[in-house]
Amino acid sequence: MRDISARKETEEALRFSQDRYRALFESSPEMLLTVDAEGRLLTVNATAAAELGYSADELVGQPISLIVHGDDRSTIQHHFADCLRRPGHVLRGEFRKVRKGGIPLWVREASRAVRNPNGQFDILIVCENVTERKGMEDALTHTRQLLESIVEHIPHMVFLKDAKELRFAQFNKAGEELIGLPREALLGKNDFDLFPREQAEFFTARDRDVLTGGALLDIPAEPIQTKDHGLRWLHTKKLALYDHTGVPRYLLGISEDITDQKQRQEIEQRRLGQLATQQTVLHKLAEDPSIHSGHPQQAFPVMTEHAASTFAVERASIWLFDGTQSTLVLQDLFEATAKRHSQGTMLSTKEYPAYLHALETEPYSLAAHAAQTDPRTSELTSSYLRPLRITSMLDAPIRRHGRVVGVLCLEHVGLPKTWTSEEEAFAASLAAMATLTLEAADRRQAQEALEQHVRERTGELRRMTAHLQTIIEESPLAMIELDQTGRVTTWNAAATALFGWTREEVLGQELPYVPAGQEQASNELWTSVMNGGAPRNLELCRQRKDRALIDVNMWGTLLQGPGGQTTGSIGFFIDVTEHKQLEEQLRQAHKMEGIGRLAGGVAHDFNNLLTVINGCAMLLLEQVRAEDPLHRSLTEILTAGQRAAALTKQLLAFSRRQVLTFQVFDLNEALSSISSMIERLIGEDIALVRDLTSQPCIIRADRGQIDQVVLNLAVNAKDAMPQGGTLTMATRTVTLTADTPVPHPAMLPGRYVRLSVRDSGEGMDRTTLSHIFEPFFTTKEEGKGTGLGLATVYGIVKQSQGFIFADSNPGEGATFDMYFPLAQAPSLAVAPATPSRPHCGRETILLVEDQTAVRMLLTQALSDYGYTLIEASSGQEALRLVAAAKTPIHILLTDVVMPQMTGPALAERLRQQWPHLRVLFMSGYAEGSVLPTFLAEPGTGFIQKPFLPTELAQKLRELLDSAK
């Protein structure tokens, strides 16, 4: 046997080697594949199968193209062919594989041809998965390309300088365009090669700072001189770039061209500066007292100076339209160079319609950059702009209530000026400030007018208040004002005079004048007033401080505040105590008037009867001898008739129907002339005191009747003083004015003579006093008085246009005050005494009497005296008889009171025919005021019924003889 141990050992070693190779092949972390010369996969380890997404069984036997990217298959074929041609050599490359599912996979391969046991060559492929690294490399490449593109196309200059010599290593396109040189001319150059030395030194110094300090350097603004763009301004940032050892290798610079921005900033800064200046000016103007105080003459020069300075213009002015809008009037012009103000120039608006239209329509201001050619302002060229060398205008309309009232003008001299929007707005603000000045002026004028009005009204109010206070204090009406609580707030002097309390005593107090027992009624009145029931002419009884009761009339009203609330009340009081007494006197006078009319009528009838009785008795006596028994009876009849005539005369005196013979005389003289008669009348037990004023007391009255008044009063006084006493007669002249309390409401203001007759007798009570002037009223025993004495006094005084008042109290005597109007002093001429004339005559008498008995008596008596009588019973009959008479009428004898036609009316008719006709009126009752008027005419007389035929004949004779 052959020794096979060596062979076995060899086989064993081979087997061991194969096992170890297989183990290494399978466990290798790298992808291991073997491919035969035909390109079929022989073996695939687990790593390769996993990376490719297949199992080893799926890959073995498959062509290598299964896992090779389509784009790399031809490359792989050439690669394998090279391996087979060069056994023992390792060929390397990066190729794309394809995973199951078509996902590409980058691998780095190392391939080598190895001999298989069959002596053929296979290819061993070792692959490393480099897909992730390959992706990173691609991304890095993309990023580098992107950055290069960005740097190239960024609008800012980007450059690199080497850190040692600071020469430019890279420039982008923006850098080329900025500096104005191509990139080739820039690379390798330093700053000194390209820029002025001053700029180069600045750039180099900043570069060294960056390379030394290492921090980013931000240069906000640096100048750079360029070839095509001149001086530009850059905002530059510089940064050092280091190598892996930390040594600066490059300097990176990025520069932004901020020239336009800087210019805009400079413009903006100038604009902001202008705005600040404008705001400062507006603030100063707003605080200027001449602006807000409304004094345009002071404010406008301040405004024009500020405007010229702020706008840097030669001329600044303010113009205002006149009242007709037809003329612009210069308020102020400031010329900057001359520093001169002027005013008063006028421009007619009709010559500049386009300019005025532009002012009206421009919303803020009219900016004319080329004023001489601007259609809005060119019409000003020849007359205004060219002579003053004005090239640009900025005019802002001054408006009030939406209407243009003026214009602010800014006028530039020199090269045309372009106005900014800020300047236009500022001009409008200045115009608005001018408007504020004008409005302030209006307010000031209105305020001054208001203040003047207030001063006038205040003065007027003060005057009215003083006047009202004077009225209140001087008012004859007592005025009392109460507050809401009923306490006194106003008490005038008249209130003090009326009630007695002073103002100081009652202010703040309740009313003190309410009589005891009337408190409730007073409270009810107060409540009624406060509820709106203001009393009118309310008559009240009130108590004075001296506890005397007085009658007052009250008018009251509520006082209201501005809101209509009740604040109190006011009352006006007048003392009507005396007025009530006067009313009583007036009622008494009316009563006496009625009684007088009755008495007068009775006396008239009696006088007619007594005329017949007494006349017939006298005619019979003339025919009967004295020794005849009838003579005595006729004498008694005549005596009784004469007493009856005296009684009717008293009645007529009371009724004021007697005809008085008025004359002007001194009452003092009349009293003196009858003093001795009065002394004999009153007797020795009564002392007569004459208290006569030294002033003349001239009155117009019937002196005999006044004597009768005094004698009647003296008789009454004697009867009132049976035990003796004093009788005083006093005279005074008094003057009554509108402000003087009058004794009787019918008395008018004027001068009077007062006659006072006072006795110290028994006096009278009020009841007796109220009846003393009534006819037939007497306090004497029956048969001792007629009751006509004082009635006669009353009638005579009243018929003499006078007034009489009586005052008396029991035990205090009585006083009679008579007031007669003061007359002018009488003439000193004395009428000659008329000699006694015979009663007979031959003249023709027209006798008119409506009473048949009286007419028959007079006809018989006058016929006996030789007169021719024409009788008539009425005025109409008398006119008919006169018209038919053949002889002239010498005298008219007529009754005064007749039906249809009175005696005075008849006399007036006849005197129209015979102006010098003598007239004798007769009456027992004189009514009205016509008769005294006739008696004042020449040739006119009067005889009072009843009369005796002899008395009538004597009166007729006197009148007839007065014509001769």
C-alpha cells in the first residue's frame, strides 16, 4: 500500500482552508460575490443578499445584470473584461446596484480574477455600500453650487480677500457692476490698486481689525469711489474665514449699496427737520398772545416773519378780501432781505379770475412751481410776478365757514422752487392759524361787545336796582316782602310810616301787625297766597305799633325764582282809613246833594207862591188906609210872607240854587269888619279869638253870603257853649300838591284859603257829626231851631266852589274847616254910588213868565208904575209877540226856568236881533251855570224870587237907566 497519509493531510488541510474561507465569506460585513466568466453569480454571502433584498438562493445562477443599474451595465461588462485580462490585479470603481424592488444602491467595488478549482477564472467582487456617503456628497455639491449661484446673483457685492496680502480672491457679479471693472481686472488686486488712498487705508484698517479680532465687523456706512457711478455709500459686513488649524485664510466681505437709501434718509431727515421746525413755529404761534387774543394787526406780522424764515422765501404776506369780495387788501407783507413790513396794497379781484377760482377749488393750497407759466397764476405775471422777480408761489386760502376770505402768500425769488407736500400742508396750517386769528378777533370783538353790553346792562341794572330801591323807599305804598317761611325780607320806609315798626325791628321776623283775634284769618290768607291765590285790592284791618287800628288795602303776588319755584311773596299796602272817611263824606255829600235838589225844588215853588202872596198883599196895602181894619191883616199877611221868603232863601242857599253876586275880596278884611257884630251876637261869656294870617286871603265869593256863613257858625257855637268859652276864627293859605293828602277827593292840587271856626263847647259824637249839614236836622229843643243854619252854611260854601269839613268829639268842642280857592287880588277902583231912582217909567217891557198868577201880578204892578207890558207865557210865544210888535222892546223881564225854552235861551235869541237889549232875569231856583255867564254881560241883571213889586220896579229902573 501506498502511503496516503500525506495526501490525506493535504486534503484535510484543503478542507480546513475551504471551511475557513466559507466561514469568512459568509460572516464578512462586506458584500462578497463571485461571478464566472459568463457573468453568472456563483456565490453571494449573507451581507450581499441582505443589502440587495434577496436570498442567496434567489441570486445564485442569475446574471449579474439582475442587480446592476441599467445605466452602469456596460461599464460593469468592461470592468469585468479588464479583470479577466489582468488576473491578479484588483480593479476598483463605484457603481450602482439595484435592490429587489428597483431601489438603486451605490457601492464601491474591488474586483479580482481568481482561478477556480477547474483552472478557470472567476471574478471575486467585494462591495461596500456607499449610498449614504454618495447622497451626502451629492447634497454637498448641490449646496456648493447653490451658494455659488446665490453669491453670484445676490444684489450686494460679495468678495474674498486672502488673509495675508488682502488681495481680492473672488468677486461676484454685483461687485463687478458696482466697482465698474470686470472680474479679471479685480482678482489679485488690493484696495490701493483700485481706490483712492484715503478710502484704501480705511478699508485695509478695517480688514486688519476683523482678522485680528475675529468677530464680525458691521460698518453701517462707508464711502467708495466707483468708476461708473461716482461716490457710493456701502453698508459692509466683514468676517474672517479660518482653515482647519484655526489660522485666518480668507476675509469675507458683503457690501450693500445704500446710496439711494442714504439719500432717502437724508431727504427724510431734512423733511423731519422741516416738520420739526414747522411744528415749532406752529407751537410758537399758538402760544403767541397776539394770535389767540384776536389782534390781527399784531399777529399777522409775526406770522409772515415765521413763514418767510421757515419756507426760506423772500416774501411772505397775508391778504384779506374787503366786504364786497371785489378787492384783496394787504394786511401784512414781510420782505426777508430788507426785513421790512408793509400793508395796505390793494388788488382788484376782477383782473385775476383764474387765480381766484384756483383758490376756491384747491383743497389745501395752490402750489405753483413755475408761477409765471402756471395757468392758475400766469395772469399775475405782468402786473405782479415779473416786476417783483417772483418765480414760484405757494398760496394757501384762508377760509371761514367754508368761504375763502383771504390768502396766505409765499413768494420765492430766484430759480424756480419745487414745493413739497409737507410745505403745502404747512402753508395750509398757517392759513388755518390766520383763520383762528380772525375768529379770535371776532370772539374778542363779540366778547368786548358782550362785556360792553354786560357793563351797560350791569350799570342799567345797578341804576334800575338803585331806582327800584329808591322807588321802594320813596314809594307812598308800604311794601313788605316775605320769604317762603313768612318772615320779612323787605320793609320800606312807607311801611314804617304806616305801621310804626322800623326795618331793623321786623327783618327776619314774622309780621307784627296782625290784630289780636285775627291770627287764623291771617294764616289762611298767607296759605292762600303761597298756593297761588294772589290777593287784589283786599281790604284788611291791621294794627300799628301804637296799637291803633287802621284800614288798609292790600295787593299781593307770589315771587318766583329762575326755575319757576316759589321763593316768597310781596305785598303792597295803602292806608285807606282816611279814604274810607272821605268815602263816607262823599256819600254824605251825595245825600246832601239829593236833599238839596229836593229843597231847591220846594223853594222854587214856594217862591212863586210867595211872590204872588207878598205882591198882592203889598198892592192891597197901598189901596187901604192905615186905620182900615184890613190894613193890619194885610200887614200880618205880608210879614208872614216875608218870613216865609227868608226861610226859602235858606233852603236855596243850602241847595246852592240861589244866585250869588261874586266879588273878589280879602277874607281877613271881611272877618274883621263883622267881628264887632259877632261879639255882640255871642255875648260877653264867650271870648272871640281872631287868628288871622298876615298873608292876603283873597277869595271870589258873595261877600254877604260869606258873612252869613260866619254868623251862622257863630250862632251854633254860642248854643254849644251855654256856660261860655272861646270862639276862634283862624285863616291860613295852604298849598296842595299831587303828593299831598287832600281832605276831600274832589279837591284839586292848588292854593287855597282855609277858614277855621273852632269852639270849646260840648262837642258832638260821630253819629251827630254825620248829619249836621242835613236840612231840618237839629239837636236843639223843638221850637228853638229850624235845622237850616248849618245846611245854609254848607250850601253857600259849596256854591262858592269851596269845601267844608267838620270835626268834633264829645267834650272837645267842634271845628269847621272851610277851603276856598285862592284868587287874584281885586282891582283898587271903586264903583261910584248909584243914586236912588224913581220906580216909575214909560218903557215897554216884554214879560215872560210861565206861572199865570205871577205873570198877572207883575203885569198889574208894573202897569201901575206906568210901563207898557207885552205878556208871554213861554219863550216861543214871546218870539211871536216880538215879531208882531209895532213898538221897540226896551227890556226883557223873564223867568229863568221855563219849559221848552229857558229864559237865558230866549235872551240869546232876542239879542241876536237887538244886541243892546236890557235883560232882567227872575227866579226862585237858579239851575246850572248858564245864568252866571249871562250876568257877566253888560245890561243884564237878576232878582231873586220872592220879591216885592217895589223891589222889582227899582231893579228895572236901574237897568233901564244904565243905558243912558
